[in-house]
Amino acid sequence: MPLMTKCLVTIEHANEIQKALGDIGDHRFLCPECKKPVIPHSAGGNQSAHFEHDERNPACTLSDKR
């Protein structure tokens, strides 16, 4: 279940930024709690739009605990 839906920008804005920049430079987004890199994911199928940590962080309350 997605825990993080906002990261100072909306998912939609984050996806627009990634699309516009493509492979130019480092345009990572950071978790507002642990400051580790997160990736924006658009809604699709039965999943709502959300940010997901690049690597799970068990110490962060916004990270997936799987």
C-alpha cells in the first residue's frame, strides 16, 4: 500500500519533471522524512500514484515494510 503521496511536489509534477529532463543530470526526489532517494510512480491498474524509496528503509515510517 502506498504510504507516500507527496514529496514537496505532487506525483504528477514529479513525473512531468522527469519526462522533461529525461537523462539530463541528477533529478532525484528525496523522502521528506529520511532524505533518501524516492521514485515517483503514476497511478495504474489497482495502484494509486505514489513515491517509493529506491531502497527500502526500515527506519523510515514512509518506507514500505515488506
